[in-house]
Amino acid sequence: MTPLAYRLRPTKFEDIIGQDHLVGPKGVIKRLLDDNKFFSMILYGPAGTGKTSIAEIVASYFPLSSFSFNASSDNKAKLKEIFESTKYHDNTICIIDEIHRMKKDVQDFMLPFLESGKIIIIGLTTENPYRSINPAIRSRCHIYRMNEIKMDDIINLLKKAIIKENYNDIPDEILKYIAVASSCEVRSALNMLEIIETLDKEDINLENVKQILGKKSFQIDEKGEYYYDCASAMIKSIRGSDPDAAIHYLARLLETEDLEFITRRLLCSAYEDIGLGNPNCGPRVYAACQAALSLGMPEARLPLAYAVVDLATSPKSNSTYLAINDAIKDLENLTSMEIPPHILNKELKSGKYEYKYPHDYENGYVKQQYLPDELIDKIYYKPKTTGSYERNIIDFMKKLKETK
């Protein structure tokens, strides 16, 4: 029998949940298709967020000239055959699943076709394309991130599936449990719903559901507390310098065995909340996270506990976090900010501009303008005094300003 997740696979953009920025009424992909314009793109994000469904719906707009290629299982010969078809079809679309696994020689083969516009690709990946895909390919594609699916969206989807499939009524507490246990992943949630439907109507209760679903992805208690709440509580406990609370929430999160999620949050905290308050903490936490990923459960709890306590007991500084956010905000509000010409040093030989090489001056410092004129006196980085490292930075920068 065809699985429920396959039967309910979206066939039009209106059925895609959580991705309105791409396929909603004003979504970029929807507008491109409505305007008969389309460009190569890469969709990236967690599993079960609709990447394949969006790609297949796009392909349905080009029924005679759309092809699929899986970078992990198909070979270069198949891709060559697809690309050769551009001789006979206009607007050829090629969906490339797991594009991050594509070998370099295969990527190189694609480049002239992308450059000429003879073929349009839709790359799909769960990996960060800025780290896993050839820059030459990236530069020829628009890159769009898929949103993580919200809990309410999963619950509403499950309710619609129950009606469409004429399933037994399921209490809201069980639907919420499914949403959390599935990591808000559409495919997993529908698979769980299908399993629950094997229970007799009178046996559908939370305890039986927990038993039939087996080991769940997320820990949920009788109060309905769920995964992301625990993650948020752990980070806030670290930020609040409470190692005991942070360890408690780490213990809850470890029930999920989702090490990638936990390590990602800890690394983010190291550079957002501790930062230059304790600059050695970041590399230590990174090493601990890598050790946890290498060890796997249950041993991973050891380096992760080390990292959590290290973070929680470190001096805190969000100075670099605030600095980069402020700089990005200025980029959104200001345009045409030219780099000072002496920094570019392009006309040095003519003597029109001169870049002063700091190492040629006493103490390795010389005053000169680096920011664009529009931001001439802008201060982004404002050191905190919580840690000795940034207190030393304050003294150092003060001395530089006093330099004649």
C-alpha cells in the first residue's frame, strides 16, 4: 500500500506549508513562474520541509523538458544525457537531489550549460550550500533557505489528513505529541499518524501512542513542554550563568539524541553570549562538540556537559553579536557607500592616493580613514567590561586613540 506521506504529497503550491516566502502568493518562486521567468536555484534546509515537493511542482510547469538526477546514486553519464537533451528542448529543468554530494568533475561539466542558460537546475540539499557546493555553481544559482516547519502547521496538516483519509478522531494532545516527536518534519509526522491509525479507536490514548511509536525524536512531558522550549531554556540558563539549570536542560535534550541540533545551539551561544568575554571558550566548545559527534550517545554527554558548564561559568559579552547586527542594519538602510580610495590602493603609482601601511609606523599603527564617508564616525564594536580580555581591549584602543 502506498504510504500516507506519499499519497498526500503536495501537487500545487497552495498545499506547501511553512514556505510562503518562496511559494506563497507573493513568494519569489511563484512570482517567477507567473512572469514566465525562472532561474537556476538551490533550495536548502532540514529534511521534510518540502524541497522535493516544490521542485516537482515547478517541474510540472515544464512537462516535456524536466528531468531528475540524484547526485549520490546517478552517474555522470546520466547527467550528460540529460544535458544533451537541451538540443531538443527549450527551458530544460533538471532537479538535482543531494547536490552537495556532486563530484567536482560533474560540477565542472555543468558550468557551461548554466552559463549559457541552456539548462536550469533546482538543487536540493540539507547541507549549507555556502560550505558544501562549488563556488562556481553557487555563483550561477539563486540560493533560498527553507523555513523550519512550525508546530501549529504540523497539527493543522494532521487534522486535514485525518479528514481526507477518514481516520479515527485523535485528541489534540496526541497531535501535539506527534508534531514534537517528529521534529516538526512533515514526512515523519504523517508516517506516525499512519502507524497510530493501526490502533483500535478505543485504544487511541497518549500512553499507547508513546508505546507504538517507540523511541521518539523529542522529549515531551505531561505538561506539553517540548523540545525547543528546553533548548531555549538551556541557552538562557547559560546566558544567565546558571550551570546547574543549563545542565538540567541539557539532560532533557540528550533524551532526543539529536546531537547535531544540540551542538549547533552550543556553538551559537559560545559566539553570541560569551564572545570576547572569554575568547578561548569558543574553540574549547567547538572541540567538545566535535568530540560529542564522534563519540555518539551515550558518551557524548561527557564533552557536552563540559561545554555547557564552561559556557555558563564564563564571563559574558555580546559585543561582537551587537556589532555585526548593527553593521548589517546599516547595509539595509544605506546604499552607495564607497570604499575610501586610499584603502583600495589602486592609484598608488600616480600618487593620487596613498595607503599607509601600519607596520611601517611606531607600534604598528597610523591614523587613517577606513570606513566609507557615510559612516565616518560610526562605532560598531563596543567592548564590555565583564571579562579581562575585553578590558585589555579597552585599554589598547584607548592608547591607539591617544597616538599622535
